[in-house]
Amino acid sequence: MKLNQECTLLQNELRKFAQQVILEKVDELDETCSLPFDNIKQLAEMGILGAIIPEDMGGAALDTMSSVVSLEEISKVCASTALIIAVHNAFFAYPILKFGNEEMKKKYLPKAALGEIVGGFADCSTNEVKVKKQGNDFILNGTNPFVLNAQANGPIVAFLPTSQENEGFSAFVLDNDIPGIKRKGNANIIGLKSAGIGELVFENCAVSQNALISAENQGEVILADGELVFENCAVSQNALISAENQGEAILAEVQNLGRIFVSGIALGIAQGAIDNAIKYAKERVQFEQAIINFGMVREKIADAITRIEATRLLTYDAAMKRDANENFSQAASMAKYYAGQSAVEITTQSIQIYGGYGYMKDYPVERYFRDAQVINVLCSTPVDEKENIAKETIG
Amino acid sequence: MEYFFNEKEKQLWQKAHDIAENMVRPIRDELDEKAEFPLELIKEMGNQGMFKIIIPEEYGGTGAKIMDMCIAVEEISRVCAGIATAYSVGALGSGPIVYYASDEQKKKYLPKIATGEQLCAFALTEAQAGSDAANIQTTARKDGDYYILNGVKQFISNASVSDVYTVLASTDKTRGARGISAFIVENNFPGISFGKEEHKLGIRASVTSELVFEDCRVPKENLMGKEGFGFIYTMRNFDRARPGVGAIALGIAQGAYEDAVDFLYKHDLLGNQYVQSKIADIATEIEAARALIYASARMIDSNAKGISKVSSFSKLYPSDIAVKVCTEAIGLMGPYGTLKEHYLEKRLRDAKITQIYEGTNEIQRVVIALEIIRETGIKHQEEQS
């Protein structure tokens, strides 16, 4: 598939950056579960933090295709860095841009574009978090164990249940200085250990209605990374994105974009893993020859490359549909479903090419294997993706 | 499914089950986190007779039946495959002694292995000899009443905690695989040290390190069997050991399945037919793996000939299933499945090694394919004559 010139330039720039800068510390950051702040800072200077933000707000206004290609290149080396950027753009900046009021956009997006804030995302629409309305404020109580970019220390777009009767929920932007929000690190996840997947604790936290993105009750289920604990956390109406109980519609849109971005990351993981395995197989000698000569190794490579190319076509197709303003919900689900499954399979087989060495932390391939497992269930599980594909097909 | 265990097997299962639930479960997380070998637990398992099952009756054991090993290992691995590995390494190390050592050597070593007083490990792999096991560079040079061993063994499970090793070294480099000999080496022989401790993805309760020989003097009476037969002993030992590796994988799959189904039930997700379809497949595959392992073990215990292919079946399929079941279970549970508290992530990390150790699954496929080719060749020759 031929990319346009702008996209190709960006691809080359990020490929170089990933190899020359990100690669150096990637294992250390994974080992210590530390966020790649240096990478993020430099990627911000390259405009990647403002990928989907319009130019008049300081963003790079990239099309979906260019954003996906960027994420793919970064995640070939470090999927955690790519995920932070994807979450910041698709799950944080996008709902504010699409559904937020002018004040909210002004408040967050220019800073987000420059990477001065790195936003997070928490879906609390289906779990233990309880929301009570008190005048203009929402009082939050409960825990969300899975918050994306929780440790990035920026504001968080949160989907919170605001209507018990019809299970309606609403989207909010929660500032990180709201009293009662606590963030905890979460090293207890199998992969993407540098992605800031952490825990967020709310204690007597007040959020105003101004934080509501769009109207109330427009949300749906989501993933996340980390934990969010709400204890008497009061959120004022100012924090509401759009109107109350509009969360479902917002969440559906956010997820659709998120699926394309996550597919791009899965694609990069798969490509990165097999690239490493191929390099290893060329060097590793057994039975008096490089193991790349053996049919069982070549078969794995052929299988992986075929799946990667199919993933790439699906992912780019979804991105191009979105850029052409076509309905891309089915394309995004097909891309995400296939990309997640492929990343899991290809990283599993890449370890096999390494044999015993692949099981050791001295080689990078076990990290790709762990990261792929998380990516496979982000945005929604394979089961949910299949249901969405079926639904879109049948109508 | 009912596999008609005899009374002895039922008792063994119960004992393994009690050990797994009462002794393994409480410590498995800490050992995984700290990558610590459960020496105390392994010794206690010895006290309870768990090593007797790998030793013949005349040397203080209860019979060295592969089926017994599979029953014990599956049940322990259902709770922790790291500890199951730490335990089962003993069988791989002592296997060659049981089958190929002299009566004198057996009397000297096996009774202590049977009680768990001495732990036993197996040292074959080297940096340049993984799948190509015959390519080992460690040498054993005859010098009067001793063999002098030099070389570095790599990825040796339980190296630093074991008392006795079956070590493969070349006594005649010009003869390749037919120049390899097996030795019984004690950890207090001069010239032995342990190299780098490996930092692994999983089975972290099992310690893995280099075993280094620098002019290590091994008495000539510690040569096992005949010079030049070490590689054959090794391959036959693997033939007998593979169902046990399959059983480790099976235990992981079974444990993952149980945890996932409990989670899905509690979260009211089992009503979904997408989920039902996956769960039904997983349950079927696990039972198929179990049937395959038990049938292979019983066949080997019957002293049947030509067990290589069947033995490879019993490692290949269960290990692939173990990785698949863990991955599918995480997929069904969603993001929660990736978190430590739900335990699937550890099981997956552990499961991955079962596709690799004691011969990668690619090597298993080669073993199976070569056997099929051989069988087919014989059939065609018979047809032609």
C-alpha cells in the first residue's frame, strides 16, 4: 500500500527516532515500570502529542492514516510509548475536541497538543463507581481498577454512571488537582509496563458539571489501565463534557477511533517481534548452519508476514475510511480483532524462533509477547469485537 | 472423565492435591515475584514421599512409573508450574541413573534421591547446543582414575540447588554424538561452579543457571554405562520424560480454565454464546490433552517399543494447548485477565516454557515427522516385496 509523501516522511522520521532514541532505554523502562517521559517530551516536540488536534489549537492535525503509521513505527520498538500517545489522542483529546464546549477545548487542547499535559482515560460506566448528584456537583465513590495513562499525571476523561434508572452515563474531564483523587502505580499487569497503567483513587472528590463532555448519558463499556478509586469524590457540573447522560454515544465514537489506533500498535508489536526474530535466526547457528535456513523457521516467518500484511491492510483501510468520512465502525472492529489476535500469535511464535533464549529477559521478544496480551484486550475483548462485526454485517 | 486410577494412583493424586492446595498455593505468588527456589517445600515433598515415585522399589522408591509422575506433576502444576518444574527436574536428572547406571551407582545415589535428601538435575544444554544437542563442547578427558571435565552448561534447571547431576560431555570429539558420554557428578567435586542466574519470563520459582566445569575431576567409576552412549541415553531419557512435561502444561491449562470459568460465572458472562463456544473448545482440548498424556504414560510404563513419536505427541499438544488456553482465557476476561490478581498472566508466562524446554515443539515435530517417514518407508518396502 502506497502512503502519501507527508505520511512517508513522518514514517521515516519516527522510524529513525524509535531506533536511535526509544530503543536505548526500552528494556530498562519495562523492568522498572517507569514511564518514558523523555520519549514523550521529544515526541511532543515532533508534534505527535497533538496528532489529532487542529492546527489553530497548536496541534499537528494529522489524518488518521498518518497517526496510525506513527503509532506503528513507535510500537515496533516500544508499545508502551505508543499506547500513551494513542490514549492521549483518541481517548483524551478526541472526546473533548468532538464533544466538549469551547471553554473546555481552550483549557485542555493547546496544552495537550504541546504535551504539557498528557491526558488519561477511565471507563467507570459499568463498574463499582457510584455517582450522586449534589447541586451542581457530582459526588464520586468507588474504584476503577483499570485506568489508561493513569500515571501520566494529566487530566483524565472519565465515563461515569449518572443515571441509575436507565444505566445512563456521562463523560467528564477530571482535573488532576481535584481534591480527593489519588493515583497509584500498578506494576501488576503482564505487559505494557511503561504505559502508566495505574490506579486512581477518589476520596471526597468533587467534579463540576463543567467537566461534562457533551450531554449526560452517552457512554458505553471500556477498558482502561490502572485503578481509579472514588471515595466521596465530588465532581462539579463544570467537568461534564457535553450534557449529562450522553456518555454512550461519545464512548462509541471514542472507541471506534481507539480501535484503529490500538490496531496500529498491535501491528507494530507483531512487526517488531518478527523483525527481531528474523535477525536472531540469521545469526543463530545450529546443526552447522543459520537456523533461518530451516523450513520450520521459514514457515513461521511466512505465516507472520502474511498475517502482518493482512493486519496492515485492515488497519489502513479503517483509517482511510475514517479519513474519507465513511462509516468505519465495522472496519475498525475487524482491524482491532485481527490485529490483536495476530500480535498474540506472532509474538508467541517469535519466542519459539529464539528457543530458550526467547524466554529470557536478555532478549526483547518476551516483552513483545507480554505487551501483545494487553493490546489484545484493550478497547474491547475479541468477543466484543466479533459481536460488533456481526452486528454491523447483519444490520 | 474417568481414567480408572488404581488405589495407589488415587492415593498419590490425593497427596499431590493436598500438597498443591495447602503448601504450594500459599507461597506461589511470593516465589514468582522474588524468583526464589522453594527449597524447604521441595524437601518437605521429599519427606512425604514425592520423590519415591521416580525411583524403583529396590532402591527405596515406589516404582518409577511415568503415570505416577504425570498424576503428581499435573496436580501441582494446576496450582504453580514454577514449583512443579522445580520438583519434576529431579525425574529428568535421575532418569538416566535409574535406567543406565550400574547397580553400584544406583545403590549409592538413588536411595538418597528417593527421600529427597539429595536433589538431582540434568545438564545437557550449552550456548551452542540447544536444539542441536549433539553439538556440546564440554569435554571429559580421561586422566588415570579420573575424567577431567571442562565446559559450560547453560539454562540448567535447579543447577545451584542440586546435589547430584547427570552431565553429558564429549569423551571423543571426533565421533560427534557417538563420542558423548554421561557422568554422575556431585556438586562437591572440585572445579564446579554456578554461572549467571537467568532472569526468566516465567517458572520463576525454578532457578536456572549455568553449570561451569573447570578441570572438574570426576572419578572414573562415575561414568554412566559405556563411553560414547551418553547421547543415546539422553534421547531415551527424553522419550520417557516428555509426558511429564505435557503434564506440567496440562496442569497450567486446567488451572487457567478453572480460574477463568469461575471469573466468567461470577461476572455473569457465561450466558454469552461467543463465550460458551470458547469455553467448550477449551474444555474439550484440555480433556484431549489429558487422555493423550495418560495413554502415552501407560504405554511407556508397559515397556512398549518405539515410544518416541507417542512421547512427542504427549509434550507437543498439551504445551500448545496450555499457551492457547491461557491466551483465550485472558481474551475472555478482558483487561482484568492481564492483572496479577486474577492469576492468568502468571499461568501464561509459565505456560510459554512448556513449548520450549526439553526439546522445543519444533524439535518434537521433527521427531514425529521423522518417525512417520520411517514408518511409511517400511510400509512401502513391504508393499514392494
